[in-house]
Amino acid sequence: MTEPEAREVVARWLSLVAADVELSPYLIGVDWERLKAHLARSLTSVTGGAAEPEIPPMGWSEAQHRRAADYLMGVLKPPTEPGAANFWEAVEDRCPGLLPELEAPLLQAALHQLTIKDDRPNRWALLAVLGRAYRRYGLHPAHTAVIDDALQTRVPWQKVEWAAARMGDGPAWWPAEVLDHDRAADGVAILTVRPWRRLPYQSGQAMPVCTPRRPGRWRWLCPANAPRPDGTVELHVRAVPGGAVSTSLVHEVRPGELLHFGPPVDTGLSLVDGDLLLVAGGTGLAPLRALVEQVAAAPDGRRVTLIVGARSVESLYDAVTLDKLRHDWLTIVPAFSHDQLAEPGEQGDALTVALDHLHPDQAVYVCGPPAMLAGSRLRLLAAGVPAERIHLPERIAWR
């Protein structure tokens, strides 16, 4: 292993250790540069048949040291799929100029992922990106056969072509730098990200997001802000069991790293005229907060009530920002489903509390976890809200 490769491996390993809540306290007071230099020297001296590189003692228990070693071996583990360089060269040899060399690894990883069974929301996100890429690169059946040969597998191109017919033209992805990463609550992170070129999206839309730590895996996320003059985007992410991308975004990704955004799509949460009742559960707050910012940018006399659901005061992860949203037309009401010390008007699930604030002619938006969304429409219809004034994230598969 060359010295630059060793330094890159060590940096990735250290970011994983720093994100581990049990291991990271042992890094306090440690000279990170000396630690990285020591481990890099160890990596460059390891030969093919040698044991794993030596990690210096850090005061960890045996089990903790083993986990740190597992992190390192995971970073060192070579990918099983064909190399990105070989993939691009194989395609370039038969179809010169078809794929940009710098973008080929993203396309290769996404196509490889499409051949693997994945849950429906992530598959929709993947198809949104691949459909746009299909149009972007002007692919047709003759090209797909070449790409299949380079991938050494068969891609379900009919699904990609179906998505391409619906995604329209434009970039397939936008590189974006992570500027800030805040662990806002247990299992929840707020990321501030700046795309390298302006991302054309509207409040309430969702877009696929990918981290190079999980190549080829894309997950739907909604910006938590209306478009800003500086182009930055705020993401609210909860690590969900089995969610590789969300777990990586919450526990591993750090400022300075690169993400990729796919094309934004409508979710059924676009702003309509009239007064609003916004009902958020968990990180479902993100697109609804973006709608509040959109109204704030051009106040038009409407009234907005925002119900923010959480289990308890401690799990109300965006409280500081919410406290700054002070407008005479805006009312913010917390709803705590598992906090017996909350005020009587704030006890209960978000939709129950919201119904106490329901007024005629309001448009009602609900966004949150699947269990919250499941019966929302029926409850609102029973409360007298006309179907056309109920807005749920229904137009894409939602997780």
C-alpha cells in the first residue's frame, strides 16, 4: 500500500472510531496526527500474508479494541464488484465518449445496486437517479448491452427506461460538501450541505441522497429549508434499523465529506393558498419547516399553525431553530406522546393535538413516520376536512 493510500485509509478509519459513542471518548487528548502517522506506517509495512495492521493501545477494553480493528479491516476490505476504472475503460473501449470518467463510478455503483434486492423506497430513489442518467448520457439498447458486459451482470434496463420517461432532462446528480454535522438528538443528525452547483428544488420536495460510504445506495430526504441565497441545504436524518444510508449519515459522515443529491421530485407537499395546519412527526418536520420558510419569504396574510410531535421534550430535536421562527402569523405547538409532565394541551400524538387546532378552510399537511401516516387521512376525513385539502407525502414511496 502506498503512503497516500494509507493516509486515506487511516482518515476513514478514524472518522468511524470518532463516530462510535463507546470508542470516541478515548480519543480525547490524543494527538490525532501522531496516531494517524503511526497507523499509516503500520499499513505501509504490512505485506500480503502479514497479520492485520497494529492499532496502538488506546485504553479500550478487549472487545472495544476488536471493534476498532473490525472498522479498520472493513475500510481495507476490497470491493467485490468490478473496479470502477476497469468498468469505465471497458465501456470507453467500445463506446468512446459515452460516459464521463469521473462520473462512471457513481453510475456503476447505482447499476450494481439495482441488480440487488432492495426495499421499495430506496429502489424508487435509485431509479430516479438512473432514469435521469439514462437521458443525460443518451443511452439506448446498444449501449446497455455494452454496459452489462462491463458490469459482468444483467441490469433490468426496462425499469431504468420506465424511470427515464418520467424523470425529464437535467443532471442525474449534484455533488455537495458537508459543511456542518450536528447530532441534534439520540439517533438524529442535522447536516448542512452546499451543492457544488445550485440545486433547483422547491419547498416540500424530496430528493435522493447518497454517501460514498455506501456506494450505489440512495435514500429519499426532504430539505428542511426553502431555497437560500447561498445555496446551502439542511437535511434532518434519523438513523433507522437496517437503513445503511441513514445510519451512515447520522453516525459516520463528517464535515468536509462529499454527498450526492439526485433530482428533486414532488411529494404532494407543495404549498397551496389559504391558512395551513402543518402536522409533523419526527424528522417529518423537515419539509413542513421548509413550507414555513417559504411563507415567511412572502407573507400574504395567511395563518399557519405548526404542530411538532415528539415522544418527550428531550427528543424534540430542532427546538432551537423552531424557537427562532417567530412570526405573528405563525403558531407553533409541541405535542408529546410519552411525556406526562407536558402541559395538558401538549399531551398526545401530533395528529390528536392538531385536531384541537383545526379550523374551517385550513389546508392540512401531515408528514412523519409510516405509523403516523397510516390512519391520518381517515382521521382527518372523519374530522370534516375535505379530501382535496389533505396533503400527505404520497407521490413517491415514502420511508
